[in-house]
Amino acid sequence: MAKDDNGAEHVTAADSPGAQLATSAASTAVVTRDALVNPGFPPHRPRITDLDHKEERKAERTVYTLFYVSIVGSVFAIAAYMAFPIVAEDPGSVRLNNLFIGLGLSLALLAIGIGAVHWGKALMSDHEGVDERHPVRGTEPVRARAVEIFQQANEESGFGRRTLIRNSLIGALVVFPLPAVVLFRGLGPMDQDPVALLEETMWKKGVRLTIDPSGTPIKAADVTLGSSFHVIPEGLSEMGHGRLEEKAKAAVLLIRMDPKDLIEEEDRKSWSYDGIVAYSKICTHVGCPVALYEQHTHHLLCPCHQSQFDVENHCKVIFGPAKRALPQLPIAVDAEGYLIAQSDFTEPVGPSFWERA
């Protein structure tokens, strides 16, 4: 406030609210400090293997010994699979089989892991470095730099120089998958060719189509337009041993459409009956059951990986990862009006990786 010669008070610019706020803000302003200085890397501390050649050789022996132990574990798992077979109706054989195979595989994987870690900690170069991010470009200088990096990694790890470690690691990695190969082979019958078994199902000429799971034969007159049935071969429901294996190959989806909607090749027109068609229920992607039928579009959907098949056009693939159409089962009608198979499938059922043609 200021007074004039007559004693009257007047408001000055310094007394205005804006000036007071500015003064307050200036007095409470926070001054930012400078950014922290990069301290750099700590001093390098050499390892005992860097200082003592004997310790380096000892560490090298430890690493390749662990890789050889991994090979022994893999071979032991294969031997255990053969020495302790699973016997039907004997739970003890299952426990022994799982125990010794598990011990072998655990030893194989654990030895590779420990050997790789010990190799990295005791023998590989342990100098810290900085790799600045940069745009990834496929130019010649970048490719040359990539080759240089691989060569540098080879020198630092000693992969090319330490032949015992390298060869034992390669041997351990080669042998380690063998137990899996043997175990997967054991899933199939040992006294028969599994490829031949996969090519054949229970469908034969004259075998009736029956409802799954009751086994009731199906008459053509009972299949109404737009309906679908889950079908198995006659006699499958009464089977004991091997029933699930046979069902996994022979399961069929039966659908009735308007014959005018079917797009049939000349050599397959006799495979359907009055708009009734039968296709394998096993998806040609990875073998999931194709069980979802959309009546309006005449599409079959596999719920596992969303492959779709067009029933109108021989169940050809119209979407998804499946690579080939569902195999069609040729059908006809017997003298009593029941639907029967004309033959087995003319191509392998199931995933495309079982292709054997």
C-alpha cells in the first residue's frame, strides 16, 4: 500500500494478488539436481581359474564329466524302460517303470544344466560389457558385425578350442532325446507295424453304422434333413481291450443334407445316400474330435484350433491350420434299410503328419 500527499492509500502493483503469487512461487521453487554420474563398471576380479591353470583344467574336467554323466543318464532311462516294462494289472510295475525312467531323465537333464552353468561361471569370459540398442537392419555391415560377434563368443567361451567340453556337450544333447523316442515308440504295439495299423480301421464292407455310444444301428429313414449323428462301427461298443484305440480311428460324423447342396466329384457320387454323408470325426490337424456342426452353413468346426471344413464340398478345409480334408467313408443301405459301409476309408484318418501315401 502507498499514501499520497493528502494521506490517501493506494494499491500498488507489488500488492496485487498476481505479484504475491509470483513471489510465493519463486520462494518455494524446487531446484532440480544434476543427473547421477555413471559410476562405470566395478573393478574386474579375476577368478581362481583365471589365475591358476591347474584350476582351469580342473573346471574343464568337471564340465565335460557332467556332460558325460548326462549321456549315462539318458542311456539309463532307455535301459530302465526295457528292464522294467509295464505289466497289465500290476500297479507295482508302473511305479518301478516311472521311478527309474524319471531318475535317468532327471540325471541327464540336471547334469547338462549344472555343466552348462559351471562352464559359464568358471571358464567363459566374465568381463562385463555394454551392448547399446540400435535399429535392426539387414545391411552388409550389420551382417559382418554379427559374424564378428559369433567369432568373439566362440573365443570367449572356448567352444571351438575346448574340444572335450564341446564334444561331450554335443554328445549329451544328441543322446538326451533318445529316451523320448523310445518312450513314444512304446505307445504303439511292439509286435506289429503301427503305420499299417493306422491305415486300417474297423470299417469294412457291410459293417453297419451305429450310434455312439449305444451301438444302435441307424436306418436311413431315421436320419432327418439337417440332422447329425456321432457314429461308430457295429460291434465296437461290445469290445473290451483296444476299444478306445479303435474308436479313435473309426469315429464318424453322419450328416444329412439336401442332395442338391452337395458338390460331389464323379468318382464319389456313389459314396453318399440320398444326401447322407459320413466323414471321419478326427481332425486332420492334430487329431482333435471335429464335433461342432453348423446346420445353416454346412460347416464342421474343430473346437481345438478352429479348423473349419465344408461338408457340401467333401469336407475340404476352408479355414484354420488343418492341411487336408476329412476322409470320407463310403456308405450305402442294406436290404433292411440300415446304413452300412461300402469299404474302409480310402485314405489315412487323423493328423496330416501321419501321411503315409
